[in-house]
Amino acid sequence: MTKTYAILGGGGSFGIHAAKYLLDNADPKKVIGIGRNPLRPEPFSLDIESHPKYEYHARHITYELDLLLELLDEKKPDVVVCFAAQGEGAVSWKHSWRFFETNCVGLSHLTEELAKRDYLERFIQIGTSELYGSVEHAAKEDDPIRPSSPYSASKAAFDLHLMAVSKHLSFPMNILRPCNAYCPGQLLHRVIPRTIVMAKKGEKLPLHGGGKAEKSYIHARDLGRAIHLVAEKAPLGTVYNAGSAEPTSIRRVVELCADALGKPFEDICEVAGERLGQDSRYWLDSSAIKRDVGWEAEISWEQGLAEMVEWADTYWDQIKDWPTGYTLRG
């Protein structure tokens, strides 16, 4: 049976790529993107609105919950995929209450209402690898959580809430905790698009702490495939990590960007001070999702970064002056 998917946080780059993956591979009845703002220009929305099975609506989960529920009750999605969050651990130390307002209170209010709807078959929460904190080994789903920022603490709190309502109230959920993702259309404050755009402009990226911190990365299309497989095959109530086999230092990521651009590493970055609360290694054990639904990351750095450079070249006139900083929004 074809399904209708609703993607909350659907205006962000990962929501866009998840929608594109589902449209191309899930044979959906409809994919509905929902975000707090109208879609961004084509370099960031990737012309997704031209697809005949896609539609987008601007609704704010925290401040327009009544309007959001009216929309969901009209469309009756079988699967709700939730990317919606105040993101960015590095900036969550200021105005930290906003992260809890959305990532805990707003989403728990939403899911309490969704539990009353008989059309919902599955709610897939997109969590974060950051709630495990810095690790010495690949973190498993049942490892202790050690959030090290208000952002990751707020994400961890909602995960725990979902696990409780799943166990005791049979709320039909899964939690997917991906590692860092990247993709064409990603906003320019993220390290990979920022590196590429700054290098093309002849500017140097500030490499915090010399890039010693290690993070795991996957292409957002791999994340879209994980969402599809979980939606189709995963037992309800399960939590899955989804990451690359090994972490990569930020320095190495920048070196790979330099290779993709055909530029010397020394020409595109300079060492800067370390960020507050920077964890030294994010690394996930993704054996459970491979065992249960057959997922593992497939897109190589070479392929993924070639797509990033091609995207930057294609939309250069529109993105070259786009801001590279992050602004906290309500």
C-alpha cells in the first residue's frame, strides 16, 4: 500500500533530501514537507516543489501547533518523520531554553496529540549522535548518554520521553540517531559547504583547534535510505544509530574538500581557537540497523564531495554571497 509521508523540519537540507529519496524510491502517495518558514531559494530547496507528489507548508511546531494538527488531520500521513529541532550544539549555550522549548516541550506536546490519531502508523524521530558525548569506542544504542551541550541534552530528553510513551502507551515510534550528515543544499555555516564556498572565494576557513576533533559523516541520501528502511521494516519501539564505519577528523574532512576542489590544503584554512564544549570524537556502532533492516552507509567521500563541488559550481552566482554564519531563530 502506498503511504503518505509528512516530514517535519522539511525545509532544512536533510528534510529536503529525505523527501527526494522517498519520492524516488518509496512510491509514495504523497510526501508533505512542513517547516517553520517558506522554502529557501532553489540552491537550498533543490527545486523539490516541482515534483508532482510533493507539497510544502509553513507551520511552526511550537507556536502554531493547532494549525499544524489541522494540516496533519487533513492529509492523514501514515508516517511522520521528525527532523524538527533547534539545532547547533555550538550556539546552544546562549538562549538554551529555546532548545528545550522546541526539542522537548514542543515535540512532546505534538506527539501527545498524534497519539490520539488513528491514521498514524509510525513516528520516526531523527535524534543525534551528540547525546553519547565524546567516546573512545563506537557507541551502541544502549550505551550511557552523556550530552555535553544544551542542544544534545534537549534531544536526549525527548528521546527518553519517546521511549517511555512507546513502552507504556504503545506510541508507534522509532528513533534514528544519525551521525553528522552533509549534502548539496546544506546551509553555509556547516563545515563542508562553508569550506568549499570560502575556498572558491579565495578565503580561508578558520579550523577550530586545528581540526583534531573527530566526527562521523554520512551523505544525506544515505540518511534518506535509512529512514525509508526503518519506515518499511523496523520493529516499532526500536532505536537505531546510523553512521559511517569510522570517524574522520575535521582536518581530514577539510583535506578531502581541498582534494575535491583541486586546491592545496594550506590555501583553504587557518588554525583557530577551539569551540566551547567541543567533543573530541563522535562515533556510532550501526550494527543494529544493518542487522534489522539491512542499512549501511554507501556513498563514499569522493562521490559525496564531488556532488558538493558540482552543486557549488551550479549555483555559484546565488550562493557566493550567502551568509556563512548561524542565526538562532524562534
